[in-house]
Amino acid sequence: MSGLARAERAELEAPAARTMRGLFFYFLRLGSFGFGGPIALAGYMRRDLVDERGWYSDDEYQQGLAIAQTMPGPLAAQLAMWLGYLERGARGALWVALPFVVPPFLLVTAVAALYAHYQGLSQVESVFFGVGPAVMAIIAIAAYKLARSTNKHDLLLWSIAAIVCASTVISGSEIAWLFLAAGLFGALYYGGGLPRLRDSAASLAPFPLATVKGFAWLAAGGSLGTLGLFFAKASALTFGSGLAVVPFLHQGLVTDHHWLTERQLTDAVAIGLISPGPVVIMGTFAGYLVAGVAGAVVATVALFTPTYLFVVVPGRLFRRFERHPRLQGFVKGATAAAAGAIAGAAIVIGRQTIHGWLSAAIGVVALALLLQKRIKAPEPALVAAAAIAGLALH
């Protein structure tokens, strides 16, 4: 083959240049068929967009991953929005978010409608009898992995996680101010101690970006306004993992408002785990059970709006301050608290959903499969196997 022919062939085989249209259809496919949770989705983005297509440099991807791990909100959705932001600013982030979120929203809403209609059937109860313990095992492993990756060998961070876990178990609910307290403590302890007065404005500059508590415009009165405000706060205070939203959902949906039962919340988490796209799509399922299609729409918009704003509003500032020691310290403390809260929520919900030796045995088997290293058990497959076990044994 001549040099000219080889050059022409290489040109034909080269991946197309990055465009907004290409990103739209890529994330439409990922939102429709991307299973496995946030870590898997982030891995797919790196493989497809960095290694294979060359649409982003490794530095751009790593920066997006760092921002997604730093800011509250679902990791995979935030990383996707950041990649869209790099292409076309706020509009690019939106045109990536829509195809990534809408397909799982439609799927989960349809499943929620079927669930609401058939949940009283014995077969449905049997399916979720098996699913519940498996979900508890997945949540427990997620808490451990999050704590291990953040805390490492730091006894202070492990202590923060243990305190938040204990407070969640003892109170039976999520204490949101502990997240902010842990984050502020981490910012001071790991960020260089108390700032001197003349340096305080500069050294604490990124804090307002990381401590936004909610969005008042969602509290428009009425049940849908209350529902929207609740999901927006849950999203705005979720650090480290999509499953970190579970303690907040338990607190608001089950304990405070009594909108859902413990079993319904566990089933919502299960649907989020086995659906494509971001795991926090479990909020769509929960919103439907609370207020039908309108509730599903409000919950989804409220969950992803803070995530979008945390990308586009401080986008340029974050490219400048992502390595700021105060900000990194805040994230360390808040993420350690998130790991403790996830573990505590698993215990609280598990006490209500696991009854008898059979459900406990399903949970133990699921935990053993997740812990073994030879053959990686995908979470959606594990939940499906647990559903079959529940249908066969219960």
C-alpha cells in the first residue's frame, strides 16, 4: 500500500471532530443504555470520549472528574454536564443533560406507574422481598468504598464518618447540618487552620459555592412546591456518590413527610440501581409514588437543576480554584460525613425491610458476591438475581 493510500485510510478511520450534535447523540445513547452506576458511567465517558474518539484531553477529563467529585450532586450527571460546558458553555451543558436524563426518566416513570398499579400483588411483593436485602448490601458496600477512597488511613476522617453514622442510626434520620459542619471543619483543619483576618476573604472565597443549601424559588406553596424544594435540597447537599442521596430521601420521604413507606423507598433505590443513566433517577420513581406524573417531573427537575447550576455558575471560577486547599478540605470533611450517613441509612432502612432468616440470607449472599474480587458482580445483575430469588423462595 502506498504512502498516499495509507494516509487516506487513516483519515477515513480517524474519529470525527467533537461537535455539539455528536455529544448530544452520544449522551442520548449513554442515558438509554449506560448501566452500572456512576463509576461505570464515568469510565464509559473516559473510554469513549478520551481514549477512542479523542474529543477531550486527559487533562480536561480529569478536571471534570475533580469538579464532579468536589461539588454536590450526582457524579456522572455532573461530569457529563461539565463536558458539555467545555464545548458550548451553559447551553452545551443543557444539551448534554437533556439526552442523558430524559431516557431514564421516561423508563423509570413507566416502571413506577406499573409498580403503583400492581404493588399489592403477591408476585410483586415477592420480587421486592428479594431485592430489598440486595439493595441494602449495595448501599453498605457503597458507603465503605466511598469512605475508603476518601478517608484512606486518616483516623480523623474515619471518626467523622463514624459519628455521622451513629447519629443517623440513633436518631433514625438524616441530620443535614452535620454535613456542613464536617465540611467546614475539614476546610479549616486540612486547609491550613484558621485564616488570619486580613486573608479571610481570599482564603474562604470558594465556600459560598460549596455551601448552598437550597433554592427558595421552588417553595411556591402546595405539595408540589414542597416536593420540589425537598429534592433540590437533597441534591444540593449530596456529596461523593449518587447513593449519598439515600439518607436524605429516607429523612424527607419516610420520616418527615410520611410520603413513602420504608419498603417503597427501598424499591425506589432498587429501580435506580437497575436503570440506565444516573442512579439518582430513583428520585423520579419516588416522585411518581408521591404525586403521579407531576411528582415525577418535579422531582427530576429539582434533582438535576442544582447539579446544572453547580456546573455553569461557578464554571470558570472552579477552573481556577479546583485545587484550593480550603475547598479540598471542605470536600474531604463533607464526603467523610456522606459515607457515614450512607452506612447509617443502610442500617436504619435494613431494620425495617429485612425480616427473618431468608431475607437476611439473601443480603449476606449479595454482600459476599460484592466483596469477592475474582468475578465482578454488576449491581443491576445482582438486583435482578435477588428479584428472581425472592420470587422463587418467598
